Amino acid sequence: MEQLREPIFKKREIVVRIPKGDAFAQTKDIVAKVLYRGEKCCNYEVGDTILFNKGVGTELTYFKDDLWKIEVEDYVICKLTDNE
């Protein structure tokens, strides 16, 4: 059986996992962690927590996970940090 490889994105996209439950369906502004980033992305890293509007992305299904691809990092509203 062929093992799936980790995806490589080439542009300025950001990919996050769609949050479980009804929150994603009922809210337009979503908080999620960056799973993948495009090679030309310069403002966000894998593991960053971001806020984005789900109207600027598309759904992907890969590795049996529901993922959301934000086409261009400029569409991310902001990066969220802890105040500690």
C-alpha cells in the first residue's frame, strides 16, 4: 500500500484543520493553527494560531482530515499570541 506524502504548497497559501463541531458552520471568523504554509509565505509559521474569515478559502480533504486552504496569507486577519 502506498503511503501518502506530506503536501508541499508552492505559493503564499496557509492551510489549517477545520475545527470540529458546529462552530465552523455557524461562525464566519475562525481561530485555527497553521498546519502547512506555502514556500512564499513570509508572515506565518507552522504552529501559529491565526484568526481568519472563512469566506476567503476553500475546503480540502487530505489524509482523511478536513482542511481549509486560505489562498493568500494576506487574507489572514491576524496572528494570535499569548500574553504571558
